[in-house]
Amino acid sequence: MLEVLEELSSYGANAEGGVTRLLYTDPWLQAQRAIISKMEQLGLEAGFDAVGNVFGKLPGSRQDEKPLLTGSHIDTVKTGGKYDGAYGVVASMMALGYLKAVYGAPKRTLEAVSFCEEEGSRFPLAYWGSGHVTGARPLWLATEIADSDGVTLLEAMREAGFDVTDATASGQQYPAKREFIGGYIEIHIEQGSILTYKKKQIGIVTAIVGQIRLTVQVTGSSNHAGTTPMKMRKDALAGAAEMVAITEQMALEAGEPLVATVGRLEVKRGTSNVVPGEVEFTLDIRHTDEPEMRTFCVRLLTRLEEIAMRRGLTIETVENLHAPPVAMQESMAKEIEAACEAGGFQHMRLPSGAGHDAQLFGPICPSAMIFVPSVGGISHSPEEFTEADDLIAGFHTLVHVLYQYGYGGKADEIL
């Protein structure tokens, strides 16, 4: 497993020491094809679906039972680490390969999945892969959003070899949707420091925080920096700076577990001797409670509009993502706890402050997440690292749980 994980990091490796695999780019496509090849070597029935997700199937003898899916995503942020997403993909397919080699065919069909996209790094839309499988991301969205180069999601799909022309022509919005799913298990690095601080090898996720992502466009007037008096300016950047500051202030006042982040700020056509006339920035708001998250978002946007009005600016907001908080299934969490006890691994329960594919599955089927520690809590960075012993502990835990669901035991009764 460790060797395959290292091999996978070569697809999209860059000079900074990180990995960049953006949706439908060549490094992404090469990595997905390498995963298919490895799945086939492990004896799984592997291939792409209509939008580029990869599935590796281990058929079960009971065809009337809904299959259990396990996996994560293959895409990365720009110059990200080699564990986020990839660890879950590799651990899942290697676990199925191990189970087949040792125990043969399962009773329940098990499938490892490498979702085509989760991060939202290339296009202003996250969970394209799992969202399509679960029916949360229709195809029409692909015609409306574009990357920073103006390439639409639909165009990028076609360039990568995933032509959904027939589906769109017939009005089919979910050519890769799965109607027959018994459950979903995702193993992932924590992307935080709680497990390390608590000295635990395994985290059992209780819930995944809700998340609202917005793009905010602030428009003023571009004018000469030397001839425009300060009191006559409609400076979009100065207004945006005040908006960023009030976002932090309000989040601090709201207190934990709410967090709010301005992750990207762009001055359109900015130059040193011109008063900025147009600025765009992103907002990321997260909370474990949906009403609290919505209320904070409304209050914040009201304050941003007040700032714009006072400064003579206009403001437009576009919501790119609204993922409500999702609780993981208690019975599956208990099964993971039993696996930890059997393996002798120190474990604890905790919520996930990051979004994951599992939150798309939570509303439609029993779902669970297993965390392993991230050294220093670092993620989305070339410095991202998890100790080999912890990666292996997570792998053993996943194998144990998949055996229970696929080959028998009390877990058979809950899906």
C-alpha cells in the first residue's frame, strides 16, 4: 500500500515538492488510468463511469444485496500533498485486493472508488464526482461554470475523453448516478492535529461540518491614483479589505465551532498607479449546525452590503456550494470501534472540520469515516505527512470493517 501511494504521487508532482492533479487535466487522467491498471492487477473489475470516477468491483455472491462502496478522491489542490484523498483511494483498493486474495469472493459486493473530483480547485464547484453518483450534481452545471482560463466544465470533460453529449441531448442529467448503494466508508487523513495531540492512531468521525462557499465581487470605479482625491474614490480593494477584516471579527465573535475564511482575493486589472475598480474574493463558512451556519452567513452578507453602500460600491455574491452538516451512522461507527479494539489501536471519536465525499453519501445511505493522524495538522501542502505506522493502522482497521460487511458477521444486518 505504501509503495502504491508513493507511485501515485508521481502523477502531477511539481518542482515545489507537492502534487497538482486538477480535474480533467493530463496528470489527473494519467493517475486515474494508473489506478484502473492497479485495480485490475488486484483482480477487481475496474473502469471509468460517465464522468470519470473509477470503480473497482469485487463481486459478491448475493446479488440482491446492495454493494458497499469505499474510497476517496484523486484530485488535489494546487501544490497539495500526496496523502489527501489519495490515501483513501489506495487503501480501499488494496484492502479489496487483500480480501480477495485471502478470502475469495465476498457475500456482499464491495467496490473501491476513486472519485474524479472533490476539492473544487479547478472549477468553482466541489464534489463533482461523488455528487454525480449520489444525484447532487446535475450535468447542466457543467455548462455554466468555467475555470480561470474560461474553459467550461463540460468542455474539460470532453477534452479528457468523457463525452456526455448523448446524455445532455436526451435530457439525462445523471448518467453516472447509482441507485443501488448499501453504504459508504471513507478513510482519510485528519487534516488537523487533534489525533496527534490526543495520541490516537484512529479517529472515528461523528459528523462532517456544513460548508457554504461564495464568490464575492466588489465593484467601484477605476481612477488615476495621483489625480483622484481620497474622499472622492470608490476603491474596490479598500472596501474588500474592510470586508475581509469584518469577516474575521464576526467569526471570532461567533466562537467555535464556526469558522470563516477568505481564501482568495483578486484585483481585476490591478496596477500600481490606478485606484482598483473591481475585486473578487472567496468566502468559506463552516459550522456543525445548519441553522447557525445559515444565520451567520446572512448576518455577514448584510454587513458586507452595508460596507459597500457606505463606500459607494456595489457588491454581488454567488453561492458556489452549500453542503449541510451530515452525521455519520452510529452503528457503523461502533463497527469501526470494534475493529480498533481488535487491532489494538488507540482511537477516539471526533467531528470533521473539513468537507469530504462521505457527506454526499450520508443523506442516501449508511456512511462512515476513518481518520488517521496528520503530523502537525498540515494538509493541502507539500509538507503534508502521516507516519507509516498510522497509515498501516488505518489500513488494517479498514480491512477489518470491510471483512465484516462483505463476508459476514453482525455488520451484514445493518445495510
